[in-house]
Amino acid sequence: MAKSTATTKAKAKPPAKKQAGGGFRLFAYEHRGAPLASRSVFYRRLVVNGLTALALVLVSLIAGMIGYHFLGGLEWIDAFQNASMILSGMGPVDNLHSNGAKFFAGCYAIYSGLALIATAGVTIAPILHRFLHRFHLEDEADEA
């Protein structure tokens, strides 16, 4: 009897792999051969990516406000206005007079352009991935 239990344990199947999107993995998407993720997984991805984009914008805005306040000598509300205008791609509002402030403004403008692209990419990634994954699954179904 003991021998059959050992044999049964030896022949046990390995545990099944989790389905795509099973555990919490930041920015993890299913492979092209995996089935389409459920709507709840998709909605969770939208929320996580949206919160990540919001965090990126807030950190960038705070960094810009600090730079404009301390390097540019602007009041906090004016620093907020300048940082938000640069971050959104509109351009500066106030003139800066020191070289350090001008250098910061130039670097912040370059960073803001990249941050805008990154935020858009993080925000749209789950939607684009789901669209392309669904398109790929439909394409495979047509070939079969």
C-alpha cells in the first residue's frame, strides 16, 4: 500500500500555470499564444497604468515647481503655472533672469517632452495591446 502511494505521488501532474494576468505583475501582458485576458484583468491594467501615468505627471510637476521656485525665484503659484504649462507642451509664461534658472528651464522642457510621450505610452499601452492581441487571435482563427 505504501508503494502505491509513492508511485501516485511520483506520477502527479505538475501544477498548472496561472492564466495570463493571474498575479499582480506591473506592466505584465500575456504572450501572443495565450488567450485574451479577461475584462477584469484589462480594467485592472487600465487602472494601474492610469495611476502610473498620474504619478509620473505629479512627480514631474512637483520637480518643475521646485526648480522654478528655488532657481527662478518665482512664487509657488507662478512656479506651478510655469511648470504645468511646460509639462503640457504650451510653453513658459514668465521670463527667467538667472543663467541657472534658464538652464533648468531648458532641461525641464526637454524632460517634459519625453515625459509627455512616456505618459501617453503608459496610458495607451493596455488598449493597444488588447487590440493587437485580439487581432492576432482572430488572424489565427482565420488560418485554422
